[in-house]
Amino acid sequence: MRDAAVGHGPLRGLAAGLDALAGKVDAAYLSACDAPFLRAAFVKRVVDALDEPTPESDRRWVAAVPRIDGFFHPLAAAFRLPVRADVAALLDAGERRMSALFGVVPTRHLGPADFAAVDPSLQSLRNLNAPAEYEAALRELG
């Protein structure tokens, strides 16, 4: 499925993906396309965080996102499908930042300790944005 509007960033892409998955799954993991070191166990950890207890026993997490050194990693997050309405409302209001969503819905923030058993060096969050980074990754992979 294509974005409804070009140039509106990852939030619009999330909306398109969630629309495509409606009625097929309960939750989705969103990943950047340039994350070659992404580990399945990392993804599972993020998705499983959606089912962890919330401070309010009658609520559920709607999103789970790594937050490392004070920064969100929204392109390594999991979302329950009902978040579609919140995403649409943000887009209608002219919002394009993924991080805005985390202030609107119950969001489980995951820190480095949450990944200690599955990806202690957080390589799953590493992305490649330049040719030199790509070349370095190729060398590391042998």
C-alpha cells in the first residue's frame, strides 16, 4: 500500500501500513528499511512489551518504543492496530513527527536494560544512512 500523501514522513507511512493490516493482525512492528543488524529477538522483545502491565490496571499499552539516551527510536517500535485513529487525528492536525504519537497514546518506553538479554549492544537500532556506513557494515559482516 502506498502513502496517501507523498512527503509526509514516517507517520503517514505508519498510517498506510496500519490500514493495510486492519483486520489481519492485532499489532505491528515498524522498522526502518536501513537496519541490517535487526535481530528477531529484539523485535519480539518490543512486541512483547505491549502485553506488560501498565500503571493503570484497566489500560493496555498501545505502543512500545525504545528510548535510549533520551531519544525515541520510532522506526523500531510496535503498535496495536487501534492506534490508527490516533495516527489519523495527528495527521489531520498537520503533525508529521512519529514522536508526537508517544505523547498521545499509552506508550511503554524500553531502555537498554530491556534489551540486555537479546541485543546488549543495541545493534538492532543501528541504521545505515551513508555509503561509508554501508561499506563499514559490509566489512563487519565479512
